[in-house]
Amino acid sequence: MRFTTILLAAFIMLTVTACDPRDGCDIVIYNAQIHTMSADLPLANAMAISDGRIVAIGENEQILAGWNPDQSIDMGGAHLFPGFIDAHAHLYGLGEEAVILMLHGTQSASEVLAMVRQRADSVEAGAWIRGRGWDQNDWPTAAFPTARQLDSVAADHPVMLVRIDGHAAWVNTRALRAAGINSETPDPDGGKILRDAKGEPTGILLDNAIELVRAHIPPPTEEELRTAFSSAIDRCLALGLTGAHDMGMRPEYVRSIESLIDDEVFPFRVVGYIDGTGDAWEELLNEGRREFGATQLVLAGLKLYADGALGSRGAWLLEDYSDEAGNRGIPITTMDSIVTQSKRALARGLQVCVHAIGDAAVRMVLDAYEVALGNAKSSTPPLRVEHAQVIDPTDVPRFARLGVVPSMQPVHCTSDMYWAEARLGATRIRNAYAWNALIEAGSWIPGGSDFPVERPDPLRGIYAAAFRMDDTGRPETQEDIEQFFQIDRAVPHLAERYKGGWFAAQRMSRTDAVRAFTIWAARAAGMDKHVGSLEKGKLADFVVVSHDLLTISREDFLVAKVMSTWFEGRKVWEYPAGK
């Protein structure tokens, strides 16, 4: 009897198997509009996911008939895109916003001073007061503030307020004294201490001069680091970001992120670039590209600086600033240094990313890369120029020829456009933020935000790339240009300044704008075999968006939102119900 029972059970199992030949998987998502960002299959309706990876993708009938999932989800026709990737970001800077003064959008020095006074009244005497985000270009006089102004509201505290671009700092007298900065202090290499007519420091430090003060600020604790990174990724996930390239990785950041990965509370991917050429860089050179937590943290290369920022007139230009004769900006890193470090990186399969905003800095970096590459036409992963905001037209085709990637941040364009022409003049401005010129010359552009310099919002980055307008819809008319923009008034009002967006000829196509924050961003870090598009074999990082980003109007784009974010097939954030 027992033998008969066993035979019957075996027969039933065989029968079930024969009746249901489908492969098992963890989850099937169907009835969706899946914008894969893959040339082979641009649009799909369903995908099967197992162990965090896509095992099949295609039409509803194909996937539903071929797979037997533990869970099936009807997406109700929702639009899915690959998880967005920010190709230039600063995670710790985003996370520390919870503890420092956030000065973005302040309209005057007086407004900033009021915030500093309030903070000074709430902390113990002698405690550092830090902040970030001020922009003198948004103030009535557009002039740099002074240490004396800060002294008037916080004389008992050292104060350091970093400009929105991170390349200038406003400090008070107590902070200057803490760093030993006085009239005798020389400008450091790659930096500048602004001085008054008597040679005394004004309280404004540019680029490497900031480090003279920053070195005296107490470092964050291990717990503060964990809290900052946790806060940062929570904000990123809510905006549809599933990964970011961190441009300034430090050993303590690595340790903190590793601990979060070990605790399984880090549903995010960070590609990190070591900040500077110290011991951490030498260690990476010895070990080569390193991966932790199944590509949740990848140490991929080196970050260097060739110049400063345009807003603080630290970007290194081929000709003088149009609004400051005799000033061409600040070169920070030598060509020889970039050549040396690039050769060392290439020999170990590592990347070099060099911050270069001005056309002189961009040219110097391209020259250095050309020497480092030698007879090689390109490298994999590629060498990168970060920002590349102002490019001499003769240098545009060199990017594609050398296989060098221009890593750009579209929202910088729509933030800077109000005053950028004042810095560059009416001729050079036409060669700034030249996305379409680069693409037409054969380049592809990974998109980022440079957060916390800008908001960590990839939808706004895609919008800026596609429309070259800000959230207000400016510029739309000549009146917008005349009323709100700092322009060279000796030059006739060119329609290209406003028709179809600010210098609309340089817009990206809608598809390229989305590629910039998906597959192109992944490719720029050598991660495109894992993420960046929704294809069989890749990790199931994706977002559900309220609208079709490839077709909606500009007005609808401004109300589009991320409905949910998925990491390796798991929903890790969802838009709050009823909101």
C-alpha cells in the first residue's frame, strides 16, 4: 500500500510538471510601459525577475506564458524607466544638510546674516557654524560679502559658509584666526585669498584656500557619517535615483557605506572616486578597481580639479572674464600631474575624473589625456571631464576622438544662465553648456546634478536637458531676457537666447536626456553591464513614473513625479498614498 501511494504521488508530480512547464522566478511585472533604454528592445510590457536580476523581458503574453512567479504585479499601464543614476554627486554633502545652515535661495547678505545670528544664539560659545548654498549673483549688488559682516552677528563663533558651487567660502575673523590667515599669508597653490586695498583678507576664500580653514573644523563622528549617508540615500530613492557617482570619496566615507551595506540598509549603488592623490589613491592603485556588496559600492578611480567655478570667477578661461578684466580664473592642477596620474590609473584599469569648467581648463585636461592615452584611441572605463561647461569650439570634436567623456549637469545651465553671459560675453556664451554640439560630434553625455550644489532630482535634470528652461518657464520671451538676465547689452538681442529655450540649439533630444541619467551614466562608470537599461541579465533597478517622459509636454513635465523606486526587484520607496 505504501509503495502504491508513493507511485501515485510521483505520477501526480509528473503530471503537474507536464501541465505547467513554465520556469519559476521571484516576480513578474506585467501590463506596463517599460522604456528599456536598450536599442534592441526600446519598449516592453513585462519582465520576469529572479535573485534581483531580469531573467526575461518582452510582451505580456510571452512573459506570462513562460514564467511561474512567486508574485505577479499588474502595473496598470504605468511607465517604467531604468533606475536613474546621478553621474556627479556628493552624498555626504547631501546628508549633512540636516545639520548645517542651508542658504540656497537667499536673496541678500542680510538674509544670510539673520540665519547665522539665529544659529549663533542656539549653540554653545565657540562652536563652529557652517552653512552652504549662498550665491552673491542672486543678491542686489552681486558683490562678495565680508568677514566683518559675519563678525557683527557671530563674533564668538568661527563661521564658514560655502558658496553654492563649493568653490568659494565666506568666513569670519574668528575662522581666519583659527586658520592663521592674515595679511602675510600667501595664496596656496590653486587657491586665492581675496584681500582689500590694504592687503587684509576680506573673508572670501577661493578653491584651495578654503582648505586652510576647513582643516580646523572637527571631523564628523562615525555615527554622524552613517546618519548622513542614510539620510542622503533616503532622499535619493524618493526622487527615483538608484545610484550615484560620488566625486570626492574619502576612506571614512568608504567605511561608513560598507557598514550600511553589511547591515543590509543600503539599497543603493555608489561609484566612488577618490578625492585627491593621497594614501587612499595609492591603496586603490595597488588593489585596482574594488567592489563591495555586489556593486553597491565600487571604487573606480580618482577625482582631480583643474580649475574653480564660473560663478566665483575661478573657472580657468582662455581669455579674460568679460566682467573682470585681467582675471582668467585659477588653474589648480598641472598638466604634468594629470598625465602622471592618468597613466597610472590606465595601467590599473582605473578612471580619472577631472573637474574642468573653463575652456582653458578643458583644453589642458584634453591635452593631458591625449598624452596619457598615447597610441590608444580610448580607454574602458573612459577618462572623464567633469562639468565641461565652457568649451572652445575647436576642442568639441576632441572628446569623441579621444573617447573622453564630458560628464555634465544640465541644471547648472538653467541655474547659471541668468548671469553666465556677464562672465563670458555674448560670443563665448554660445559655446557654453554645448550638449548638442558634443553629441553631434560623436560624444555621449552622462547627466548629473552635482548635489548638494543643485537639487538631487533627475526629473529636473532631464527637463533642463530637453528644454533649457528653468521651473518658471524662463526664458520664453525677449522680455524675460531683458528683465531677468545679465546680458551683453552692446550686442543685439538674439532670438537664440530665448526661442525654444536658452540657446535652444544646444538642447538634448528627449531620448538623449533620459539616456544621460540612465545608460550613459552607467557606461561612464563602467557599470553598463549591470545597470542603466532594462535588459535580460541586468539588475532590476527601475522607477515607476507618473508620465511618459519621452512624449509629455513641458508643462506636464513639471508635475511628473516618481511613483515608486525599485532596487534589485524590491520596492524601496513609494509615493505616499493620498498625497
